[in-house]
Amino acid sequence: MTYLWVKWIHILASTLLFGTGLGIAFFMWLAHLRGDARVIAATARTVVIADACFTAPAVVVQLGTGLWLTHLLGMPLDVFWVKTALMLFFVIGACWLPVLWLQVRARDLAQRAAAEGAPLPPAYHRAMRLWFWLGWPAFISVVAIFWLMVMKPV
């Protein structure tokens, strides 16, 4: 029974993590495309809060429940699909941590531009370009982990 509860929490956390990540990326990118510093600042402010409230806790729960499930099953961490999922999890983290900083940077630069009535500075565009490109390996890795969890290849 413990296994099923932990698995349920693991699935909920993965859903929250994936859904929040997609939602954040969608709204942040749409705001960016508008090019209005006020819209970008407001959206980025919300995105930073959402990452702190939803994404960060889901990451911790995801890792914890995943390790707990392998323990409950007596499964070693060097099983191919588990080891690969863990490596991809750390790839996601290596992309996500800079993305957090870039979202804060974009927010601050957009707030400053909006307050001054100035155009978005080149530093904002550099931050968003890097934000965009770091999102792809993270997104692909999440999709790959879902595949690994379902297919469990040997």
C-alpha cells in the first residue's frame, strides 16, 4: 500500500513539474514576443513566484519519491532506465537553475525599462535568448524521462 501512495505522489509531482514548466515557458515567451516591458515585467514577476511555489517543491518531491520507489522495489540505481532518468533529471536541473536566474534578470531589466519608459536593453534580449535555448534540453529531458518511466527499457 505504501508503494501505491508513493507512486501516486510521484505521478502528481511529475504532472505539476511538467505542467508548471510548460505554463511558465508559454506565458513567459508570449510576454517576450509582445515586447512590452510592462507586460514582461508583470509576467516575469508571476513566473518567478510560480517557480518558487510550485516547480521547486515538485523537483524535491519528484526526486525524493523516485528514490523512495526504487528503495521500496529493492531496485538498484544502476538499472539502465533508472540511471538514465536520474542523469536526465540532473540535466534538467543544470538547465533549470540558470533559467531561474535568467527569469529574475529578465524581470528586473524589464521593470527598469518600464519604470524609465525606455526600450528593453540588449542584456534583456541576451538573457531571454539563453533562457529559450536552455529550455529545450530541459523539455526534451522531461519527455524522455516520461518515456523511460513508462517503457522501462533494459
